[in-house]
Amino acid sequence: MTTTTAPRLGTALARLLVLAAALLGTLLAGAAPASAHAALTGSDPKAGAVVAVAPQEIGLTFSEQVAMSPDSIRVLDPSGRRADTGEIINMCSGSLVKYGVALRAGLPDGTYTVAWQTVSADSHPIAGAFTFSVGAPSATSVALPEQTPGGGVVGALYGIARYLSYAGFAVLVGGGAFVLLCWPRGAGVRPVQRTVVRGWLALTGATLAMLLLRGPYTGSGKLADVFDLAGLQTVLQTKTGAALTSRLLLLGAAALFVAVLFGAYARRTDPKERKDLAFGLGLGGTVVAAGIAGTWALAEHASTGLQPGVAMPVDILHLLAVAAWLGGLTTLLVALHREPSVERAAVERFSRVALASVTVLVATGLYQSWRQVGSWSALTGTRYGQLLLVKIGLMAVLVGIAWISRRWTRRLTDRTPQTEAETDTEAGSEAEPDEEEREEQALQETLDEVIAEETDPERAAQLARQRTAMATARRKKARDADAERTGLRRSVLTEAAVAVVLLAVTTVLTSTEPGRTEEQLARTGGTTAGPAAVPDRPVDIRLPFDTGGENGKGVVQLTLDPGRTGANALHLFVERPNGKPLDVPEVKVNLTLEEKGVGPLPVAPDRIQTGHWTASGVQLPLPGDWRIQVTVRTSEIDQTTIEKNVRIG
């Protein structure tokens, strides 16, 4: 029979890691640093409003419940000083989610900036800012934050920890289930033990990292604040902090189950004792695994929005099904590459477990998709829907590859002349070596004796390398004993590679704005953050003018830097037709966003030198098509107004 050489496990796993890193980089680079899941749907006063007298308080309305802290809402006067009392006011009533802050008495006229930062009910940080004016707009020295919450290095590290926690959970739970349900003899196999233990270590380490990073992730964004004990204490009092702490406690119980599985259970030889212990491990392990899955369901998407009482149990089932399939697949891949004696019956059992897991995944996934997307338009018109389509496509590919694996499994089973002996109760038992194997073992023993007696270190090292090569070749020969097993290994390896990509997409999906929420915000005009995206370069426009008088012709060159919502610097140059500066008595600028009913907001630039006028702190509270009107006066009676629409954000 012709055999085919399968790829080494180390090379295969390295390729999987490179693939995962590349995909994560692509997905995270294309995503916003932190996708918000609650949104600011209204404010009192409204963004960009001009009120006659200063209000007593500022009110913010959100699309869902948020966690407020004493510094969640700040109101800054034109000079950048705090204009609020720092006391958060709960204005919630029924389904209305509204919070506010009281303002100090006797505030002067001018433009005020409202900056807010909080955490939505599904654990994701959100922030924004807008301006309003008392009396009339004015210049302001307030600079809106450049970095959105959850971004930067801290956001990237937190995202990596999230991915590792999902992967660790799948390997830990799926690997344990594979041993108990499919291959009990695997409890005594060292590579399988290492795989499951590494899953536990990855999940535990990632959970600790998320707990330490949580404070700066939702707050300052500074990596140094990881070591802020006061911030950590604050995190522990939040819903997410409680979920992460509970996960660590449950992982302590999981460590005990893993120790028993690879210790007492692996050493049991009595069938009845082994069966009783397997039942206890299975029952208790399921409870612990469901509890760990529940720490995600209680703190993220499933805990808020539509039908949380149904969504959380469904989310737990979804995570358990993912772990049983993908974690079991990983363990099977390791076993097939390192253990040539994996029973065909074990592979057949896992095939049935994978089929049941896929069925659960499809049922729970359909419900989750309906709940988070809500409409066909959101499926194609929102980032969440587009990522969901990618996930569905990957699932289809994965199911197709799994079908191929099942065909290889059937061929393995069909080749068996009789049902294999129940080796599950005979841990460590192996077939008697044939004549060729006995000869190889004898040669191995001879090499060992020669190495022991060899006095030349170089010769001894050469013989040791030969011995290692022989052992490797023997294991490879046993592993590649038949084409069916080789084909199964390759299909399982491909399945695992697609699973790595699928897990990366799922991780990004869990931190993306649900399509249902995004469409609702588009209809209501809400916003998930204050500043919009910054363009590649400042807004720069040229406007020819003619006032009709002497020296009345020229060009206005106007620049808004950085050309985004929030504070901007305005530079205005008045030039003659030949490009030389033109000295004019007066220049005025008005900004209007008609689609939102904002403006006109007057800007009175200061003359710096001949032909050069400037104004700092020009506030553009909302993105959209802004109309810029420039009035140029060249004499006491000659003036004209020119305008142009520009896109901000």
C-alpha cells in the first residue's frame, strides 16, 4: 500500500498561529479601536444649540443602560475649566436611560464642551463630546480627545486576551470532553494531557490579563495604569469585573477536574470504578464548563437587548457547542499526529459529537443572528452583519471539511474486519510488536549500549542523533501506516486551520456594534461617539470673490485643521488675483449644518498680518455637509459673501 507523508505537528501548528495572527491583524486593523454598543441618542441642551441663559444641568440620553462614575460627564467652559459640580444625576424613568450633571451658578456666555465616557451594559467602553453655547458661540481652548476608549496599545492587548480566552476555553472544555466521551485511553497520553493543560493555562492567563487591563481599557487608555490598585478595585465592583473574578474561581475548580482526569482516572483499571469516575467527571465538568461560559453570557451581548432571559442560556449552549467541536478537533489533531494507535472507534465517536455540536451551533446561531441583526438590510449594510456573513461562510466551509472527515472516518471503520476491542478500559495496552519492530527495538538497544560505552563525545553525539532519527522514523511509519488515516489527518488539519480563522472572526464580532442597534441609531440620529473619523488631511478650499469696488477682486483660501468634528483651527488668506496678499478691513465666517439644524455659527477671525486671518477653537459639533460662508469687505460699502459646502467627518 502506498502511504503519504503527513505534515509534522509543529509545522502545522506554526502555520495555524501565523494564519490566526494575520487574520487578527487584518480584522483589527479594519475595525474601529473600540466599537460601542450603547449610544447617545439625545442631549439637553442639544449639540450645537445656542441658549439664552445657562441651564442648571446637562442631560444625556442613551440607547441602553450604562455604568456611570463620578467623572463620567464633564462640562468645560471656553477656557477649559470645569463648569459642572461633578455630581451625576440619575434621570432614568422606565425604559428611558438618562443621566445628567449639575452646572455651577453664574456661568458666563460662550461655548461649552460636554465630554462623556462610560461603559455600556455589554461591557464595552463608549465616549463622546459635543458643544453648546450660552448667549453666543465663542472661541474655546478645549481640545477633544484624539483617542477613542478601548483603542491604542491597551485596546490591542485586550483584544488579544479576548481571543486567547476563547481559544483556551475551547481547548480546555473540548479536550476534556474528547477524552471522556470519545477516547478514554487518551487520559494517559502525554501530548493530550499537555494540550488540555495548555488550554487551561491560556484561559487563566488571558482572564488575569483582561482583569488587569480592564481599568485602562475602559478609562485612561494608558498601559501604566495596569498597576493601579485603586483602578483594579473599581473594576472588581463592576459587572465585568465580577464575571472575570468568577471565571478565575471556576478555573480553580476546573484545575481540580483536570488533575483527576489525568491522574486518578487515567490510572484506574477496574471498569466499574472507571465508569463511575467518568460519570462524576462528566457531570461536574459540564457544570463547571457551563459556569465558565456563563461568565461571557452574563457580561456581554446576551445580557442586554432583546430577551436576555432567553439569550443568555442560548449563548451558553452556543459556547459549549463551539468548545466540544473545535476543542475536540484540536485534541484529535494532536492525537492523530502524535499517537499512531488512536482507535477508529474513538474517531467515529468524535464524528458523532461534532455532528451534534454543529446542530446546536446552527440552532443557537440562527437565534443569535435574528436577535443581533434584526433585518435583511442590516445583514449587508452594517459591519456586524458583514462579519456575520463571513462567519456563516466559514461555518459552511468548516461543515464541508467536516463532512470529508466523516467520509475518511467511515472508510477507517469499514476497513475494520471486526469491531475493535474495548481498549477504553485498558489504558496503556498496546499490540504485540511484529518481527520488523522487534528488529528495530534490538537495533535501538544495541545503539544504546554502544553510546553508553563510547568514550569519544563526538562519536557518541553522532550515534545519539542516529538513535533519535530511527525513533522518529519508527513513529512516523506507524503514524502513516495507511492512506485512510493520513487522509483523515489532513482533513482534520484543514478543519482546524479554518477553525482558527473562524474563532478570530467571532472574537471581532463580539466587540462590534450589533446591526439592530446600528440601524436604530441611523433612524433616530443617535451617535455612539462624539468625534467622527479624522480625514487624511485638513479641509482646504479656495473661493474667488468680487466686491465690485476698487481692489475688489481676489481669492479667499480657507483651511480648517484638522477638519473634523470638535475643535478646529481656522486660517484664512485673502489674496489678489496675482497671488499677493490683499489687505481688507473685515472678514467674517459662518458655519451651517442644515441637515441637523445647526447654525449658522459665526466665527470672527483675528487679523494676524496683511491678508492673513485666523481663529482657534472653531467648534464643529456634528459630522455632515457643512456650508462655509465667507463675507469679505474691501471698503466701507463694498462687500460680498461667498460660500461652499464641505464634508466633515
